[in-house]
Amino acid sequence: MAGWATRQAALLCRYRPQLGRRRAHLAWRGQPAARGRATPKADDSLVRNVGIIAHIDAGKTTTTERLLYYSGAISAMGEVHDGAATMDFLEQERARGITVAAAAVSLPWRDRRLNLIDTPGHADFTLEVERSLRVLDGAVAVLDAAAGVQAQTLTVWRQSARYQLPVIVFVNKMDKRTADLEGCLRSMHERLGVPPLLTQLPLGEGAQFRGVVELGSMTRLEWPAGGDGKKFDSRPLREDTDGSLWERAAAARATLVEQAAELDDTLATEYLEAASAEEVSGDQVRAALRRLTLRRAALPTLCGSAYRNTAVQPLLDAVAELLPAPAERLPDAVRLYGDSLCALAFKTVHCRQRGALTYVRVYSGALEPGQRVYNVSRAQTERLGRVMTPSADQLTEEPRVTTGHIAVVSGLRETATGDTLAASQTAASAARRRAGSDGSAALLGVTIPEPVFFCSVEPPSLAKAKALETALERLQLEDPSLRVTQNEETGQTVLSGMGELHLAIIKDRLLREHGVEAELGAPQVSYRETPRAAGRLRHRLARRIADTNHEVELELHLEPESDAPAPPQLLLAPTEESAEQLRTLRPRLLAAAERGVRAALAHGPLLGCPVVGVQPRLSWLHVAPRTAEHVVTAAAARCTAEVLRAAGCRLLEPVMALHVTTAADALSAVLADLSTRRAQVRDVRDWHGEKLVLASAPLAELRDYNTALRTLSSGLASFAMELETYCPMAPYDEDGAIESVTGFRPQR
């Protein structure tokens, strides 16, 4: 996945003729970034850091394009299907018509500064959504009016819930013939578990959709057909002139006030004091909606059609009014640092001229060029190079970036995604003392999803081997969901990613960005291995290296535990014989043994897949004087591998949560096909005139499902899936999986 900086590098170099007043991104073309024109810093209370999240094809990028245009950030709108969208300018995105990497842009709206991030909707690029949400203060969930809450909508909702992110909803594509606003509201309540509060009444249905009534202020907003959406008619709704529309809007407003009052005590008191819902002012309604949004107690819901340029500006108002400022959403760990620096590194990209550039969200304190910072996560001190702020057209060097803002810094060679930065080691130590024995001075890092597909990768020639290695290192730095490992038995380099599309994008980036035409093998399902039984072994390793005797003797015990942590932690299990010896064991030797255990558990005996669900315990460790740590590591790795071989392992396969939408006349064929794929159908529901099938199925059985589903439904059905869990395989299926990877069927 391309990083924000790579996306911003190409932005106006391609679209400069279309975007008029924008300037090319100098910082990424080997030229110095702009100096002497510090970007104006808004008051932190007027800043909004907001993400756009949704299921694929719900209209996120089109909506973002309109937000940019109506705010004046761009002078012309581009379309996704034309390959001209401002936020989708990578070759892969233009060719496929989807977003594959998050893109950031800053825009003004009234007296606010809105920092928007458009995120991918495809499940293969869920890490981009994860690390974007980690540093944002609010989100806009975009729904397709004809589909409601879809599979990836649930995924991004759970991601936002992990960080307790306030969310508002924009029901897009209200101009579709099959648009069903009431159905969307029901799906939000049923599937997200939070009551939606409709704040607008649509004017017209389907192709006749032309605007909305703002229920808070009882204002009629109507857009002319065929225009660019900048000009629209706005007037107060009047009982004497608007007749039935007034009655419908008044009833909808009364419902909104009553629903909000049930959830908000302050509004309930104001409602009781008023003579009726009409007497509750628009300001009181907006204040209540904001309180409910910040508590995630309700989902304020707007509607519109971004593609038809209708009812998008009210979404900008809602972002500014309902979503929180940075100071209103400080993580608990930030409070431990007071006014000193506390920041989170959430993304790293590689620049040919400057090396590693790190995207940092500043939660407290400030960043300045040349400043020394302490990495709390890695216990290291580093010095910043340049400090810059990202925008849609360039990186601008700044003398200082303060609380609430996102900065791009150079010079952090050891810092990785998810690391916490503090002003000094002293400040970090003080924060740890305030946290107490059970607390942590580090911010909650970015959760890296486990890959589910892998394939081999080879250079086109030996001359390109080093270039491929360097390119993969840089891609891993930018995209932590990409794993690069070495198969010790075959010597092949193995890529692991989130899906077939993810790996295809990586192959294309190797060629376009690094000039390496790598050869990728056929994608394979990434299994896991787990021991069948507990095992114990005492192992001795003795080596003579450079006239020095190295000797290690240890005893390991591996026990199957489904809730064992990952990566595994080596626990001590002292006996009467070894209690004193383990108590006086040097920490560095214990750490060396743990490294060996983890290395062995990274490659199981069946297919070389990671071993999970196992708890290693050390009951004996004797290390002779002058023995090197790497010998301890080697001894622990060998002992672990032998225990696994003796205990035996079985495969765990990834099982996907599958959501299939199909016409009723194709339902029987779809269900029959799922039964041949070892799927378990959990439910079949009516869904906007179609059938929604909820099922669980092994990923290995879904390799060709897109083609098969289109054939069964004459191209009308669609599906989405996400990783649900890993499950043990039946012996016959396990033998087939081993044969598909190795070419040989095991003998039982």
C-alpha cells in the first residue's frame, strides 16, 4: 500500500492543469520544502481531525472530492470513474477504481480547520484504516442508501469502537432508484447496536432527490439539477406556504427531539420545560446531538448524493459542529505527561532524498527541528531532523508543530509504527511513576492485522536480488501488514499479506516505484499450526568456537493454550531443583532463550507456518561461563523445534465471515454452492428486496468465489468477507492443504 507521502508526492504533478492554483509537491522531487511561509495555525479548539470510512464503493472518495471543492481547497472536481479524483491518483487506484491507501488533506470551513483522511474500503487494506483511526478524533461513516450497513462497514465500526471514536453517518447515493433511507436506519440500529438520529428529511426520492430539510433549524435546502452544487436555495420552512412538507418535517423534528431526549438528560430537562418539541431551539438540539456523538450514544445521520452534488455542504457543517476538537479526546496516557511532549508515530514512509519520514500525531507539547526525543516503546533517544506539516499539495517546513496537529518528521531511524515519543527519558520515567505498577507510559499502539495469504517472490535475475531486498525492506517499513520471511528449507523469500489484491498491489509497486520486475508465485492461504499435545524436553548444546567452549543445557515445556499471548512469552516454571538457579538467572540470558523460542515457533514443523495457541515454560537453564548469547538462542530454538516435532502439530485454517447479497431467484443456487465450500450458513435475511446470506467459510474454499458467484447470479450478486477466526481442520482437509503447498500428500 502506498503511503500518504507517496500519494501526496504524485498528486499535483499529475493534476496540476486541473487544479489551477495548486502547486507541485517540491519536497518529494528532491527540492527543499517551502520555507518562510508558515501555515496559519488555528486554535486547537477549531481543529477537527476526521476520517472518512465505509464499505467499498459506498462513495467515500466522491464525497471527499465534493468536500474539497465546496470548501475551496480545489477549483475543479474529479471523478473516480474517470481516474481524475484528487484523492485517488496512484496508477493502481486509477486502473481499479478503488482506494488502496489513506490520503490526507486539510481544508477550511467557516472558522474551522478540517483535516480529512480518505481511507480504503477494501478489506485487504484494513491497516490503512486502523492506523488512520488511531490518531483521529472523529469519523464520518458513509453508507450506500441502497445497501445500508455492509460487511466492511461493520469492520470499520469495530475499529472505531476500539478507540471510542465519535462517528456521524452520511447516507450517500440517495438518488438511486433502490435507495431506502428507512432500511438504512434499521440496519444501523440492528447491526451497529447504536440508535441512529435522523437530522434531515429528504426532498424527493430516487432520481427526484433534490435536497433536504434541516430538522434542527427547520430550513429547506434545495439544489438545482445538473449544477456543480455550489449554489443552492436555502429558506426557512413555513407552515403557511409549505403545507404537507411542513407537517412531515415537524413530525420528524418532534421524533428527533424525543429520541435525543431519551438519551440525553440535559435535553430531556429542556424538553420538559418547553411547551412542545417546537419550543426546543435548534441550538439546544445541536448541543444534545454533540454530547451524544462524543459519548457514542447515538449516530446523527445525514443524507445526500455526492455524485449528483446534492446535500453535501451540510455534512461539512455537521463535522465542524458535532465532532470533537483534539483536546476533548486525550488518551489516558497523555495525561501522565502534563504539558510536556507526548506523541504517537503512526506511519513511516521512505523518501529517496531524506530517508525515513515519520508521521506523528502530537497529543501534548510540541515538536521542533533538531529536538531530541525519547522513544518510550524502544527506550532510545533520537534527534529530529526537519519538522513539516502535510497538506494536499506539499510538505511545508515548520519551526514548531503544537498540540492537536499531525506532523511529518525526518531523522527518526529507529522509530516504527505505533511507537510513543516523549520529551526525554526523565519525562517518560515520571510518567511511569504516575501510572503506577499496573499502568503504562506508552500510548496504545496501532494494531497490525495478521496476514492470511502468502506467496514466494524472486528477482528477475541475480543482478536484481539486492534491489529486490532493499525494495521489500522499504515496503515493509511503510506497510507493517506486509511480512517478508525466508523459508529455511527452500531458501525462498516469502511475502505474506492481507489478500490477493494486496499482494498484486505490492508486485505493481515493486515495478513502478523500485524498478524491480519481481516474479510472484501463486498466492497460498496462510495457515497456522498448533501442538496436538503437551511436550517436555531437556536439551544440551555444546560448541567450541574460536578456542572457547560454549555450553547450554535447558529444559522446555510446551503446553497447548488457546488464549496464549502472541508473540509468545517464555514463562519460568521452577522445580525444587531449579528454583534457586532460575531466580539468579541473568535477564539477558533469559531474553536470549526467549528469542530462540520465538524463532522456532515462527516456523512450525508441518508447513513452516507460525505456531499459535502454545505456552512455553522454562524449568531449567544452565549456561557455562563465557558462553555467547547466540548459542543460548540456538539451543532454545532447537529444543523448541524438537518438542514440537515430538508432540505433533495440526493445521488451523483461516475462516472468513461471509456476507452474500443476491436476488431471491438465485438464493437456492448460492446456498447449494456454499455447501460445497464447507460453509456454515448462520442466517438468511430479507435485505432491500434481496436476500442477505450470513455464513462462515474457510478462506481456502473462497479462492474463485467471485467468479462463481457472478456465474450463479448472472452477475447480479455481490459479497464481502473478513477474517473471523482460525479453526482446526479435519484430517482429510489438512492432508489436502499440505499437498496443495508442498505437492506431496502426507502418509498417515
